[in-house]
Amino acid sequence: MIHLRGTVVLDDERQVGEAWVVGGRLTFERPSGVPDATLDGWVLPGLVDVHCHIGLAADGPVDDGTAEKQALADRDSGVLLVRDAGSPADTGWVHAREDLPRLIRSGRHLARPKRYLRHYGRELPRVEDLPTAVREEAARGDGWVKLVADWIDRDLGPDGDLRSLWPADVLHAAVRAAHDAGARVTAHTFATESLDDLLDAGVDCLEHATGATDAQIERIAAAGVPVTATLLQIGQFPAIAAQGEERYPRFAARMRAMGERRYAHVRALHEAGVRVLVGTDAGGTIGHGRIAEEAVEMVRAGIPDRDVVAAASWRTRAWLGAEGLDEGASADLVVYDADPRADVTELARPRAVVLRGARVA
């Protein structure tokens, strides 16, 4: 039994002074007996990384041992729930590990040949096969499917730039197929040109959305579609632009501009009322366990500390349909010496991490 004492934050409106962990579950009713441990401080529901890639590295899929290390790095940072936004590795085995974060898988990224990072996605030679592939990935994942909506078209030579991968009618059919299968759809998108078709098709979430214009931001807000900011990733855009400058100057100019305006862009999303999610884009070129750094970037963009912490914890848990800190819920929580809602940098200093009722870090 663990006694939690101090400030236990349940959601935006509720907090209590103490709680207990008994049999791996949370209770607010004082149990009999003496606690095995007492944890004092500010207690939050376990953090959520909503754009993470367990099982993926820069060159593609990794072995189970490497994926385990990735998951442990996320866990020790306080991330106890991961929505894996596409992975070429089969990570379903993570579900059986009591010591690893809870995982919501999106199957493999769905892309087209030579129109995404090599060895990352499932490449479809025919665009009309997308709805079928969506149904297959929905069956493989945990209620989510990941589409690559746009990428550089190198076949255009010096005019190479971001271009949509899917015709509008195919995109509509694909999203409908996912919804019919009981899955939600999220989409990788950098380009302005892809966003209207995605919104028209009824996509459920947007990753990056760096190309959104003011009018499109208003559309996103009106539709209630969340956007994962991934500011650590967008901060790499100038370097990506430099790599492609000589061969693809139009692409380089666009990527550089989006990277430079990243803070203003995320602030505009927030001010328009868009739900801005916290995701590190770990895997590939971003290391795991960096949720606190991503949160600091979001505050730097102009989102208040309190809103960033809520997005990194209870609000996104509720949006994903996962348990928070409620009576009888699994005790997945993080303890801090100071209130992260007042200073988001506290997220980098968890005092204790409790997963499924056991202190793991």
C-alpha cells in the first residue's frame, strides 16, 4: 500500500489532499493498515506522449531489446501512456509487460513508394489500395491508423516540393473505412495543400500541421480536430532545409520558413481554440524520454504552463479514452516536489513514477 500525500491533481477542476494505492488501484477512502510507503508532493496522472514511435530508429525498425529500452526511457520520464504514431516493428508484445507504459498502436504509416522515409512506412504502389490497407492496419493496431498525407516529390527535380499523396476521393474512402472498422485516423502533414482534403474527409487528428494557414486553423478549430505540435521535430526543419538546398530549393525554402515560424504557428493554434497535444516524435532522429523538453518548447511558443501540463496528462488521457486518477482506476501516476502547473520545467524532475500500482522509477 502506498500513501499519496500533498496535492493529488485529478483534472482541471478537482484535486484532493491525499489518496492511497491498494492492490495496484487508486482509492480516496482511507484503508486499514500501515502504508508500505508514503509519497509526498504534487501527484499527476501519468503523462501521455501522443506522438511517439516505439520500435523505430533512424534506419527503420529495431529489435525488441532496443524497443524495450525506448519504452523504459519514456516510462522513466513519467510517460505512462504512449500513442505510437506509426511503427514498422510489431510491438504488440509491449501489452504483456507490466513494467512498460501502456501502448496504443497505430499500425504502420501508410505511404506511397519513394514518398516517405525509407523503411518506415508501408508503401502502396496503387493509390486505390489505401482503403483496404487502412482496414488491415486498423486490425493490426489499437484503434488508430496513421496516414502520410504529404511528402516531398523528388520526381519534380529542382521544383521538388511537398505534395499530397492521395486523391481526395481515395482519402475520403480511407477515412470512412477506418471509421467503419472502429478506428480513428491521424495524418502526418507538413503541407498547406493537404489540409483541406484531410478535414473534408473527417480525419480525427493532425500531426505537425505546419502548413496550416489562418483560415485552415479556423477550420481545424471549428471541426474540433486536435493537432500534435511536435516542436522538437519542427525545430529540425532548418537543418533539413540545408540538406536539400542545392537539389530542391523550393522545398528547402518552405521547410525553413515553417521551422522559423513554429512558435507563432503553435500559439495561433492555441489561441484559435485548437486542442494542441504533446508529442515528442521520439523514434527516428528524436530520442525517447524527452516529454519535458517538448513541454518547455510549447510554453516557449506561448501556451500557458497549466494548459501544457493538462495536455500532457489528464486531458489527453480523457481524449484517448484512458483512465485518469479516479476511484478504482489503475494507479498510473507521477509525483513531483513542486507543482508543474506553475513551472513546466518540473516535469523534468519526477520524484517517483508509479505504474499499475508499483513504483518503477
